[in-house]
Amino acid sequence: MSLTAVMITMDCAEPQELAQWWATAVGGEIAQDYGDFVIVKAQPLALGFQRVAEERRDKNRIHVDFAAAPDRGMAGEVERLVALGASVVGEHSAPGLTWTVLRDPDGNQFCVH
């Protein structure tokens, strides 16, 4: 038997605000709101947002990579996310792969390729 990933959870100061941002970003919806923990129904994994008291001090140690929809392409998707409030950290490439690193409004880094 092996493990099955079902959700990625991010620590944050304001779970409702960040969950709503991500629901819009990924085309998902708020599935549960427990106050200090909010779940966004998304595909293929749910996204969780839990309130923590401490502030972020450094770059997050884990991040999510997203594939852009073929009809929008990476540049179009990055443009859409920036319009929603994300910020571009950098652009990178390796043989056969190009990606953009972004930050959500709470500073969590994620990639779009």
C-alpha cells in the first residue's frame, strides 16, 4: 500500500483571505471553513490554509508547481495571476522546461510552467 496525496496545507495569518485568493487563482471553491483552517476544493489536490501566530521569516521550504492551461499558456497564466495579486520572483529554464516562480499575497512561493 502507498500513500495518496490529497491536500497541501499552507500556514498563514489570514486563512479566509488567502483561501479565497487561491480559490480564484485555481478555479476552485471554499469547501470548508473552520475559522482557523480553510479548505479549497481544487484539482488534483485540495489546498488547506491554517492560521499560525508566527510570521514567515524565510522562503517556504515546500512549494506547489502548476501547469498552465494549454489555451492560456505560461505567459498568459502568469499575467492573470499577477493581475490577481501575485508577484513574480524569477524565471528559470532547464532543458525542455521553462517556469516562473511567483509569490501569492501572503508571500508563499509557487511555480507555473
